[in-house]
Amino acid sequence: MEPAVATYRALPGEQPPQDFRTLSAWRASRQAIPRISMYGGDYWLVASLPPTFLDRDWVVTFSNTYYRQASLHVLGDDGTRQSFDAGRGIDTNFMLRGLAPVNLQPGHRYAVVIRVTTPFFTAPPRVDLQTREQYRRRLTSESALMLLSLGVLCGLGVFILFVGLWTRNASYTLYGCQSLILMAGWASFFGLPEDWLGLRDGRFNFTLWFILVPVVHAPFTIRFLELARHAPRATRIGYGIVIASLVALPVSLALPSLAFLIATIAITSVVLFSASCGLWAMLNGIRQARFFALAYVCVLVPGAVILPVNFGLMASPVDNADLLTLIGNSCEAMLLAFALADHVKLVQAARERFRQGMLDAVARASTDPLTGLGNRLAFNMRIEEIVGQAGDIATPGSWQVAVIDLDGLKQINDSEGHARGDALLQAAANGLAALPCDGRAFRLGGDEFAVIAFGDELAMHRLTRALVRLDEKLSRQGFSSAGLSFGVCRAPSGSAPGAAEFTALVRQADRMMYEHKARRRTPPSEAERPESPTPGDREIRSEP
């Protein structure tokens, strides 16, 4: 039940009426005022309690607004007078509720007289009358919601601040600070520093925390939505809000009656700024703005209820509207955390696209477009990869290098055309790609090819014989003037060669290739010529 409240100015030294019988004369000697000033002051509040039935145990609460000190006097026509103190640091106060557990006799009339002193109000004050059981259920529910909401702000703030500092991400760091500042502000609003930590300095109240929120929240919005790149004008507005909030901090300390008004304007400004930017970003296809814009719905809905109340334009339509706003802030915090998680997903997807693009670019840059074999870049990268292998080779064998020169390419280009020369290159490349070895073929440029393989000495001999057969196959395919000159050698078994060793290996294979080319150009004498010459009888030097 919410009795109607009459308001009077309180003068220094004034005392409340002694009992219920003198209340009418006491009220007649004072002039009622239409309403309190939201800028605070010293007031008398008088409310007649409705008749009670059956229950005797009741609780009178003076709630739904911030105040510094209050004294509650419950006067009854049965001659009872029950007095209680309420306010910051008072044991009977909990969650800004000055409460008076009273015993009301059925059939009697009662009135509550409250003297309240405060630097400002956050809403027009109200008086509630509930049974002890009703109040217990209400207090339990509101306490659970308050602690849960503060826990959400604190947990998210600590975790995301840690992530931001660990990854050096300014958006995460600013958001973590914002959640912790909001948590500290709401905890101060509900009296936890006074009741829990024993802090009593009224100058440092919750308004300072809320004035500080835009200092981190506006930069968070700017960085998260990348407004500096997409909307420079909005960026300037955001930093203007930051500067105004920093200027407002000392002003609120010097003029405490204006502190809540300044805090309300600061919070309203940054919420409207962030909500507008989030909506603009979502409409312009900035994907991370989805949860960001939704988060501010959770703030704007209770904000639309409580803002007129904060300015004293209307009485609160709901009980404890500030708790409703705290719940909205905790929901906002969770949705902004979802927005950050969504942003992480977007960043990871962008990095994966970039990584895949780089791999594709490297693949294109390291592939010979005519033959499809790896080019000289791929050849060098493969050598670096092999050289980078630490320790001994686990499987038996060693690295082998074959350097191949395609003889007769220039002659075919000159006599039959470049298309025929390209066909020769492709035929040779197809044969090298199909060699029966554990390796990869490369076109180093022009008519020069190479193969890097791994295996034992028998595998090297199979590679040599396969190159001889490829030479014969080119002749059968109509390239009678073409052939392969090659040299094959291998590194010592059991270890991965270093850069110098692999360079020497390639140089040795290249020297052997030129020796083979020289023997191909010099016909053997009749005495040296075998009785039944075959391509497989060509002498190919190899070193273990």
C-alpha cells in the first residue's frame, strides 16, 4: 500500500509532533508545498496509514529515492509512538530502504512523520506499508536481483578487462573498465560501501561513478564500431562527451546538489550517443553492431521509465525503479559481451580469410603457370623447410636432389614454333610429376627442372632409371630432337642437411647434369661403343 504523502519545509531545530493527537495542529502550523525539490534540502513528509485488519506486524518503508539521513516516527491514536533512524550507514537501512518494523493495532489510525535531509533526491519519495511477510518476500527478491546484477557486472568486467589487458585490445579494456565502474556506481547507490565497508563521506557518492562512465564508454563505442574510420563527426561528438564528463567531476564535488542532475545528463548523453551510433552502424552493414544495438534496448526501455522520475516530473510507476535500471544495465553488459564475442568471431574469420588468401597468393607465386610444377621460389622454400627440420631423420634414408636440363627446347621452338615447345615442356613436366619417388618436381626456369626426393640408395637408383625412361618416352611422343640431361646425388643418411650442405648437394647434382650433357653430345668411339646400346646404359654418377 502506498499512502499519499504531504510535504513541508523543515527548519533547523524543528521537532516532530509528540503524538497522534497533536499531529493536526502541527500540520496546520506549517504550509504545505506542492512537491520536494530534486536538488535536495530538509523536508517533513507526512502520510496517513490506511486502517489495518488482522495482522499486527507491519513494516513502513521510506524508499525509491536516494537520501542521506531520515528519521521515521509512526504515531497512533492509541497513544503509541514508534521512532526509527534511516539513511546511509544505519543498520535498519537496506538497499536504500528506511524501514520501520511497527506494531499496528487493528481498528486504530496511524500516521508516519518523516524528516529527511539530503543533498539531492533521485525520485519523488514515497512511503509503503506492508506486512512483515510481504516485506520479507520483497526484500529477498530484490536482494537476489541486486546481488545477481552486480555479480554479472563485476564478473564480466574483471574477465573482459583481463582479456583486454592480455591481448592489448583497447575495446576490451575499455569495456571491462566500464562494467566495473557501473558495478561500483550501483553498489554505492544501494549503500554497500556504507553498510559493508563503513564509508561515511557523503561527498563521494554514486554520482561520481556514473559521471565517470562516459569517460570510458564513449571511447569504447568509438573503437568497437570503428567510428574514426566510418563516422568522423560522431567520433568528435563522442570525445566531446568525454571532455564534458571530466569537467563535470569537480563541478559535482563543488556543487553536491547538482551531482545527480549532472550524472543523469552524462549517462543519458552517452547512452543516446552509443544507441544512435549502434543503430547507424547496423543500418550501414557493420556486422558487430547487431548485439551492440540490441544491448541499448535493455537500457532505453527502463531509461524511458526512470528518466522522467529522475527529473521529478512524475512519480515512479513501479516500485524500486532504480533496481529495474540496474537489471537493464546487467542485461546490457551481457549483450555487449555477446557483441565482443561476435566481434572475436568476425576477427577470426577475417584472419582466416587473410591467411587463406596469403596461402593462395603464395601458391600462385610459387607455381609455374605453364607446367603446374613448383617454380624456383617453391624450390627454395622446400629447401628452407628441409633445412629447418631439427634433429635426426626418424626414417631410414636421406634427401636426394636431381637437376634436369631439357635438351632440344630451343631447336624445337625455332623450327616448330613455341606452341610445340610448350607442349614439350608440359610433357616433360607431366613425366617428372609422375616419377615413382617420394618427392616433388620443380621447373626452375626455361628448360631447367629439379626434383627433391627422400629415400634410400635403392630409391635413388629407381629415380635415375625413371629419368632414363622419361627421356625415351619424350622421343616416342614425337620429340625426337629432345632429351633429358640430369644428375642425381644424395645427402648422407640419418640426418637433415644444413643450408651449406644442401647448397653443395644442389651444386653437385648440377655439375653431374653438365657432365651427362657433355657425354650425350660426344658420340662414343667404335671401341668404346657397347654391342647393344640402350638408354639405360648411360653412365650417371651418383654419390652416397
